[in-house]
Amino acid sequence: MSYLCMLEERGITKQKLISACLELFVPHPGVESRAQAERVLSRLFDSILEDANVCALLEAAFALEEKAARGELYGISREAYRDDAVFIVADEIIGMAIAEYIAGTRARFEYVRFDKAKPGLLSSLGPFVDDAIAGLIAGASTLMYSTQGRI
């Protein structure tokens, strides 16, 4: 089973990933249209989600999300988790790590754009998973722009 299938079981489809990414799309040399971007992103997500390290980091975020929702993470109450309290930074660190692993330091800036805007499915995910998925989207978006769509 591919990791994309595992994400789909959790309601995170490739189309939702692409749609969230396209909400912040800016035309760029080599990727001038949304249709071009959609094709490139589809290939990128297929490729990225074959990487065991990306999948492991995503799984870590899902596991943390589940534990936090049950109030089982040391030092993080259910209320703090639900409020995405400012002292909880592990979620952002995971998101940044995913983005940077995929596309290097430039992806950190793209991660911040997606983390702040929370486009598409990001707005409906919990504190750990939304940042991990934002990192995934930011990494793919950065690769799309930096390779000028030649993927």
C-alpha cells in the first residue's frame, strides 16, 4: 500500500493537497498556469510520498496528534492542544523539518506562508497534522517553483 493510500484513509487526498497548494499559487517562469502547476504538483506528491523519511515524519505527527487529543502528551493538556497553545512548537518543528527535507532552506519560507494562511484542508486538521501537511505542501511547492516545473 502506498503512503498516499494511507493519507486518503485519513481524508487527505492528493487532490486536496494540490488544491491547498494552488490557493497560494503565484505564476512563475515555467509554471505560468494553474493547470501546469496541478500537473507538476501531482507528479511531485507521487514522488515525495514514496520517500520513507517523509512518511515517517508524517506518521510521527499523526501519532502525536492522537496522543495529544487524548491528553497523553507530557506537559500538554487537552485544552492546550485544542487551543494550539503558543508554547507547543514541536508541531512547527516537524512541519519545517518536512519542508526542508524535501526542498532545502527555501522551503522554510514557503512553509511559513502555508502555516499562516492555512489554505484548504489545512484549516480542518489538528495542530500537529496541519503543520506536517503544510510542510509537505511547502516542500512540493518549493520544488515546483525552483525547478520551473521540470519535474
